[in-house]
Amino acid sequence: MSSPSHLEDILHRDGVLVYKTRGVSMRPLLKQDRDLVIIRPFEGRLKKYDVPLYRRRGGGYVLHRSIAVRDHDYVIRGDNTFRKEYVPDSLIIGVLTDFKRKGREHSVNETGYRLYARVWNVLYPIRFVLHKARGIAGRIKRKLKGNTAT
């Protein structure tokens, strides 16, 4: 993605920012180098399940889902991540309004998308347990392989 100030300049100048996604944190919704996201300027307060584009305090931009709205910030997490971030309004520069996958444009207002966002969030505890179990199984497997090698 372009330099931080450049993204904000484009969004401010054009009222829209369109780019190919990078990274895996929003899978399965968005796939790296395949899907385009359409970001519009952020106005007012986010709602639960909105997907804001925000600046990280250390630099760089992130596109993750709002999973809780609080008085002074938001709890945000990628669809394919397990760590929460706490992001104030001042760091949010835009919000996902549409995305293009396999040549077809989708709105965040579509019923299928809204259902996906809610179900994926409700399934988080199960996904988290499976993620942890997979990690433990991998460590056990590596340990067993290490013991048989001697």
C-alpha cells in the first residue's frame, strides 16, 4: 500500500480510496492480491461490525472489524486474527463500504455480508479454541518427532 499520508490525501481529495488488499488478517472475507476494497471517509461513530481503515500508533494502516463500540474507542479485530486492538476515533480515517471479489462488487449493506459479519463474530470462541488446539497438537507432534529422531 502507499505511504500513509498519500492514502489520506487520496481519500480526502477523491472521497474514495480503492486498493487491493494485502495480508491475511481479514480472511476469509478478503483475500490478498485478489480483492479490491472501497473505503470512504469516516464520519460520526462506527457501529459494531463496521470495518474501519485506521492508523496504527506505530505507523501503517490496518483494515479490521469493529467488534465492540465503547464510549471513547472501539474494540477491533481482524476476521482471521485473535488479538484485540483498542482504537480511538482519532486514528480512524475511513470505513469499508464495498469490496470487489472475482469481478463482482459487494456492498456491506447486503444481507449475505451482514449475516457473514455476525456469524463470524459469534463463532469467534470456537475458532479461538480450534486455533489453540491446532497449536498444541503441532507442538506435541514436533516433540514426538524430536524424540523418535534420537
